[in-house]
Amino acid sequence: MATAENTELIDRFEEFYRNYYRNEIGELAQKYPNDQKSLYIDWDDLYRFDPDLADDYRTKPEQIQEYAEEALRLYDLPVDVSLGQAHVRVRNLPESEDIRDLRHEHHGNLVAVQGIIRKATDVRPKVIEAAFECQRCGTLTRIPQTAGDFQEPHECQGCERQGPFRLNTDQSQFIDAQKLRVQESPEGLRGGETPQSIDVNIEDDITGHVTAGDHVRVTGVLKLDQRGSDNEKSPMFDIYMEGVSVEIEDEQFEDMEITDADKKEIVELSNESDIYDKMVGAIAPSIYGYEKEKLAMMLQLFSGVTKELPDGSRIRGDLHMLLIGDPGTGKCVHGDTRVTLADGRDVPIRDLVESNLDDPKPIDDGVWDSVDFEVPSLLDDGTIAPRRATKVWKREAPDVLYRIRTATGRELEVTPSHPLFVQTDGRFRAKQAENLDEGTFIGVPRSVPTAGDNELDVAFRTSDAHNRIDLQLPSTWTTDLARLLGYVVAEGYVEQRADNTGFVSITNNDDEVLDDATTILESLNLNATIRNPHEGKDARELMCSAGEFVSFLGSLEESLLSSSESQRVPRELMGTNDDVTAAFLKGYIEGEGHVSSSQREITVASMSEQLLADVRTMLLSLGISSQIQSRQNGSYRLRISGQAFSTYVDRVGFVTERKTAASAKFDGADGNPNLDVVPDVGHELRRIRESLELTQSDCGLPRSTYQHYERGSRNPSRDSLETVLDAFEARLSELSESASDTAGAITDGGGLDSVANDVDALRSLVDGDIAWDRVERIETVEPDEEWVYDLEIEGTHNYLTNGVVSHNSQMLSYIENIAPRSVYTSGKGSSSAGLTAAAVRDDFGDGQQWTLEAGALVLADQGIAAIDELDKMTPEDRSAMHEALEQQRISVSKAGINATLKSRCSLLGAANPKYGRFDQYEPIGEQIDLEPALISRFDLIFTVTDKPDEEADRNLAEHIIQTNYAGELNTHRTQNPTSNFSEEEVDTVTEEVAPTIEPDLLRKYVAYAKRNCFPTMTEDAKSRIEDFYVDLRLKGQDEDAPVPVTARKLEALVRLAEASARIRLSDTVDEADADRAVDIAHYCLKEIGVDPETGEFDADVVETGQSKTQRDRIQNIKGIISDIEDEYDEGAPADVVIERAEEVGIDESKAEHEIDKLKQKGEVYEPRTDHLRTT
């Protein structure tokens, strides 16, 4: 029964409809129910009518909506129509909430969120009133289905028995239902943030209108869903929305509200004579120069006009652009940084690089050279194994370095762009130092396997004295000699006199140590005596006077003759096998170490941080982790604790019974699990668990423990994570057996295979050789040296620096920020499914079902996709981009889903040359690991090089200094309350480095131009482009001439000219626009479309990866081998082939190069050394 208050509210809504929506309701009445079932009302209209009612609608939406829909049913219509099932849907709330900012206070409120449809289920019927037929008496019982679970009757209303019942679908009421997953738009996120998402349930007439990749604004009621199962409820709740309205945003620049004042400013700007210079100045103003590249990026933002032809075909207007090279300073480290080599030695990278610069090749900011040695490197499966270093780099130091210190005492200084490894979604990811935060966990080795070489090759001065004692050293390192060195480094004193005599003393009070050291010295033909403590001392001293032994120690490691602050482990010892390494550690830690009486811990103190760092490296080679901490007295302490304590006792042990007994007290004791954790896996654990339909109690651990891991309030220890993965793998095995009949449908990008891959990735974190060390402090420091250094590692591109795993661009990110719809991703972490679309089978929706999940190129539809490090992707993954680039769509045939998704985006790609820096004297095809079929789809290709030029360099220096000065003034004024800089002074300096057009205005400018300008070519413009194309083609008419340009470049010219006209807001493409397009295209051709040997334009350099000169040379070489291979029983001798090649004008070096390439391709083989045959 309606109350007076309810009646009043219904009357208010009727009055509101009469005042604001009379025509809309009339239209609804005519179209109801087949063509339209909802009345959409604008919240602003309701607020103008009655602010209190509008506010109530937001805070009590479900209750108020009932009154609104009741008022609609009671509305006096001019036609005889009942709107009994019509909906009232509110939209255009005054502000939308960020998905990550939704809180419990929003529960039950009407909220709006914006984002991208990441997933959408199929539209399926949902029962809202179920009719149950009693199987005994036939009575129908109707049960409303309002709760989340399916409700059945308790007893029959006719015979009053408890069933059985049968659902009568004919008499039941159904409604269409669909579930969406809306993810935050990537352009709204801060660097390093993971996009968050929310699930939305929608019903009836708003279903079926959106697909993966659509940008939407969803209005709905925020609801809570308790975690856990019926048997085990959790105090934690998830949030979701019951959707009221779903609006597909304007496909281009959806968040652009362009006012009349904006339009006036845009038109005035377009009429300025220097509009193109201003556009260039608006792109990444902190990056100096690169005017052509910036203009091309701006033209890419405006893009050409998409043409729809009468026959239905479509010509893309979007421009694709590729940048080769890196304008920033390289990814390098300070010269003192120690690199671990495959033999276990740690050497300063400065020494390593400088000693290998035999034939340095100059680059813009330094030199490089080819090398061939091995270093430990992180593999994809999480293990560390030797990999080949192929190049060393020496480069100018930047203005600042980042000093990073971790919780376990590791410290290194790197350039801002130098990446270290973090863990994201269960996988290793490289993250630049400037993007790291304090508290981030970075990858460090748990164990470093070494090759181990026990050869003892140390030259030392022998004595000529008649009473000399000859040192009798073994030819290889022995465990006894290594242990003796451990005693000397720990508690020894070595003195070498001017006459080359000298002595060694070891101070200790344990008879076992003194006796052991004496025995070893005697085995070396040396005499030793033990002296009682001096007055005031309490330790005995072992003395050995032997000039040759002192000389040997000084040659082995010069620091042994120095003070304790400069001590370090002899480098020769750091490359020995495990037994010798363990023996040295046993001697050193016996002398300098302390075994705790209260906990599983060994501590070693020293004044030399480098010595302890060396000891930590040796411990790692045995799989023993440790931490280094600084102390207040200026000394340092190394700790071995937890499981590492047990490993040390088992693998190394002690010399004295006293320490052996102290360590034995802790046999069987549990270690501290917090010392070896796997961070930031909570989200991944929850996603996998739900995909496998497991409860938190099914994961092998107490639920009270496990739930902390999913929440992220604790990080699991390695052992705990292993237990969870065991449960996941057992469940996977069950599902694989039960799903064998559908195995054919499980494809890449989804299903059990996808979940199994995710579990394998987590398993690599447990079983692999990587531990995680928390960043404790990050500070910027000025470099104290002129140079920084780097290595290039074949295949893996990483190596160990100061015990941290180190990995071997700014204009892209600026464009991403200006383009209203944009997606940025790195090729290193992208798969074909991640770029295009994945078919995923999970519990999204009711039960396990396949859904499409949009990839980066779909999410960037009608915008820009910026993909860095294209060269790091696999060829298979890159091939998925071909259709998206040319046809601008993505065809998906996975798991029974056949769909075509839109990918009408411009691609801004960046790739690094094979050799780290671009070499203008080598063909582009040989310098980039990209397929010619992909390269040819780019309209523009730029080589971002940095050639020395005094005037340009001076301008660059002034620009960088001025940019930094502007930042200093602004920071000083905002952070310092007593700043003596006025706002005018700051503005004056900032104006010199500020963008010529503010980014917000530029976004609106681009949006306005793309919405309103569709220029057409004038005859002059057509002629200019045509003449340029034909003139270039004429150069290829000669029989032996290369083809200089293909028809693809002609289409690129048209797009560039159209984009140039759009910048002026012009309806016509004039000759000046064509000139601008020709100028850019010619610049690109000179950069990458020229045969470096002949200087002629050659389209094949890009289209096929080989110039005509190269192709002809290869054919000549193959022809020579083919002609003479039958003259010799074992094939054509290589030296004869090279002689014949020189006779036809091919240089010896080029002939050898082409022969090597033919052998790599399998077109030529060697039946025996230096003899060749064609295949």
C-alpha cells in the first residue's frame, strides 16, 4: 500500500516528465516494446527541477527508481499503450569516479565510471520470475529470482508437499542479461600503476551494444559481494555494479568538451603563419632538436582522412611511424660497479670495458667494441646460467646518476634509464631506475653457478739468499691453501720489508686453527712458530718469516699488504671450484665470524665493505644468501641466517669444535620465512585460484594465512608459495583430465593452457635462482667520472652488477599523453594475444565460458598505440600486427569464437638497432630484427641519431641547462616557504622551455580538426605528389638500377599532406601541404631508403631488408660457388671463391661477409672446413 510520501514522490516524477520529457515519452510510447524500452533522463534536468530529489536519486537509487518507473507507468499517454515493463535510466551524473577510488561509502549509491570494455560475455536469458510445476499435482508456484542464487520453492502451494518440482520455462519470465568488465583507461594512470577494473551486470535493452575495446561511461548502483563460499565466509567483500545505463563515448576524443571560447582560440591559432613551428614546439619540449621527427609525430596525431569507397572498401588515413635508435643517454652503470664473470670473479666494469676496447668504434657519445666472454645471466625460466657478452660500451656520463641501496646492503650507481628487474603478474619485467620507488623489490641472485678453474698461476719474486726458504706451491689451488688464505685475510698481518724479506702472522687463540695453519705452512716447505700473547694482549700469534711467501701473497692480491679497510678476497680465489671456495670461506669465517647462541645466525664484521661483498659473491656461488649492513663505527657486518645458516653448516662448516657445537644447537629449527619472500603476487594468486574454482582453504595453507597473500598485506615465503603452487598444479591436472574432450578448443591466449602458463611463471619464481631485495633508499648523485659503462649480453640482455640483476623513450610517452585515446606497451612484455585479442576461459560470467579479452591494438582503436622495443618481440608475435596495421582490424578465431575487432589506430613504434646504436653506413635491414613485411607497413621510418655538431651541441647544452634551471626555480618556490624567487622570475624562465601550445589546448585542437576537417586534394597538390613519385621511379628505369620507391610511399604522401591541411583547419590540401609531405618523405628516404654503398635510393632496403647491390653480390657469390664446386671433390675452396669474387669487383671482406650470411641461411654449407657447396 502506497504511503503519502510515496504518492508525493510519484507525483513529483509525473510533473517532472510533463515539464521536461513530454516528447521523449511520446516517442517511447510509439516504439515500445520492440524498438525502445527505456526512458533516458539527464541527471542535470532532474537537479534543475528538484535538487533534493536528484540527490536522493544518487543516494537511494533503487528505491527512487521504483517511484520513477511507477510514475512512467501512470503517465497519461495520448495513445492506448501500457509502459508496464519500461525502464527509467539516469545518465550524465555530474562527475564520474575513478575505479580505483571506489570505497565502501559508495555502497548503494548511484555512481558513474569511465573506462574500456576489457571483457564482455554473450547476452544470455536470465530468469526473473521462475514458474515451478509440482510433479505430483501440477500446481504452478511462481518464485521471484531477485537474489544472486537460484531460488526454488520449499513446498507446493497446492498439495503442500516438498516437490519434486520442474521449472516451466514457458510460464517463467526471462530478461536478457550480460556481464561487462570495465578497466581504467591507461592514459589516466600514473607511471607504473596497474589498471584496475570493475564488473558490471546489465539487463534488458542495454545488453549487446558494446564489445571489447569500446570506451564507455557506465552509470549504476555500487554493490558488495562477500568473498568465500557458503561454508566459509570471508570478512572481505568485492565490489561490482548493477548497471543502469551504458554510454559508448564519442569514438574520438570522448572526453573533449570544446567550448565556444576554445573554438575561437583554436581557429585563431590555425591562422597564425608559424602554426607548424608552434606544433613542433609543443611536442616534448624538454627534448631538444628532432624537428622533423616531431613534425611527423604531430602529423600522425592529426592523421589523414579515412576514405570509404563506393564499393565498400576502405583506405586507411592513419599514419604508422617507426623510430629506430634512442635519443637518450644509454643504460649504463658507474665504472666502479663490479660485474660477475662466469668463472665467479667480480671485476670493475671500467677495467672490463677498457681492457676490451681493442678496436673501439665511435658512436655519438662514446665508443663500443666487440668482445667474447661469458657472464652469469638471468634466463626466462628464472635460472641463472652463463651467456656470451658480445659488446662493451663506454659512454659519456649524464648529468645525474641514481644511487640505489637495498635492504641487504647492495648498492649501485646507474644512469636514470638503466633498467633493473622487478616482478609483475608473476613475470620478470625490466623497470628503469628513474621509475623505481623506495620499497620496490628488485631481482638479486639466490645462487650464481660458476665454471670453476683451480689453476694457480701467480708470478712472484724468488729469493737469492743462501739461507732462503724455498716456497713449494702446488700447481693448482688446494683446499688447504685456500683455507690458509682464509685465515690470513681474516686475522693475518703481512709485512714486506725493503730488502724483500718479510713475515706473515695469524692471530688466534683456538688450537685447532693454529695447528691447522701450521700444518699447511709446513706442507709448503715453510717454518712456523707460535708465540704467546704480548703484554696487555690475550691472543696467541702464529709467525712465519718467508720472503717468497710474502711476495706470493703480494702478487696474488696487493690489498693483503695493506690495512684492513682496503682488504678484499684475492681475485684468483673467486674463480675456483666449489670445494676450494668453501675451504676459503671456512678459514675466513672461522677466524672472523661469530655464531649466535640465541638464533640461527652467523655474523662477520669488517672495516672493508668490498671484502664482505666479495665474500657474499663466493657464498652465492654455493647457494648461500647473506646480507650486508653498515654499523655506526664505520664498519660493516655480514649476516648469514635462516635457511642460509643451515646451508652454510652443511656445505662449508667450521674448523673448531666450539663453533660446530654452537651451530648444532639449531639443527631442525625453522628459519625466518620473511627473509626469502616473493613479493606482489597477491593479484595473480587470486586470479589463478578463481580460474581453477578453488576456495582459499583449498590452497594447501591455513586460510587465515593464505588470505593475507591475496590481499597483499603480506608476501608469501618461497616455501609457502611452493605449497600453494602444488595445490594449483594438482587442480590443473584434475581439470586437464576432465576436459580432455575439449582439449582441441584450448588455444593460446586462454583456457587451461593460459592458466598453466601463469602457474609455470610463478613456479619459476619459486624454483629459480632469483631472490627479491627491497629498495631501501634512492638518491640522485653527480657523477664523479667522465664515463659510464655497459655490456651487451647475447639473447638475455642482462648481467649481474654489484649482486643485482641489471638489464642492458620519452617522445613516445609525450605523444601518448597528447592523444586522447592511447595505449603504451613494451614489446619485451607483449605477446600476440596481448597485442590483439585473447580468448580466455574463466569464471567471468556464470560458470566456465570463453570470452574475448581486448589487447593493446584494440584498446587503442581510434587513437594511437605506442609500442616500444618492437625488436624484442618474437617474430610470431609481431606477425599478428600485420592485419592490424594495413586492414585496421583484427580477426580472431579462437576457442569457437570467430570475431572481427576494430583496430583503427596509428602505430608509433620504437626499435633499437642490433648493435645498440644506429650505424648509418650499414643497410637498415641488417641492423634491425624486424621482418621486411612489417617494416614496409610503416609510412615513415626515422633513425634517431645524435651526430656531434658544435653549434647544435651548444644549443642542446643551453636547452638542457635552461630546462633544469626552470625546474629548480619552480621547485624552490613551491617547496621553500621563504623562497626569494618571485612568481614573475619563475614564469620568465619557464616560458623559455614551456611548450608553445599547452597540452590541454592541443588535445582540443586535434579533436576539433579530426571532427570537422576532411580536406580534399587540389590539382596543384596532386601534381606535386605525382611528380615527386614519378621522378623517383624514373631513376629505376635502367636495367641494373634499383627500384627507388614503391606505391606504398605514394599513399603515405597523401596521408601526410591531408594531415598537414588538417593542422591549418583547411578543407583543401594545397601545394604547400604536398611540399611538406614530400620534404618529410624525402628526409625519411635519405635516412633509411638509400643503399649505403651506391648512395642511390633503393626501396628494397626497407621492403626486403637487402639492397639491390647486396642481392646482386649474393647472386654472384652463389654463382661462383655453383660454377666451381664440381671441380673439387670436397666442394669449392673458400679462398678460390674469394679470389674469383675479387676478379668481378667484390672486396674480400664483403665476399667473406656474404658467404657467412649464406651459410647462416642454409643456402651454402661446408662439407669440410673452408670448402663450400650450394644446397
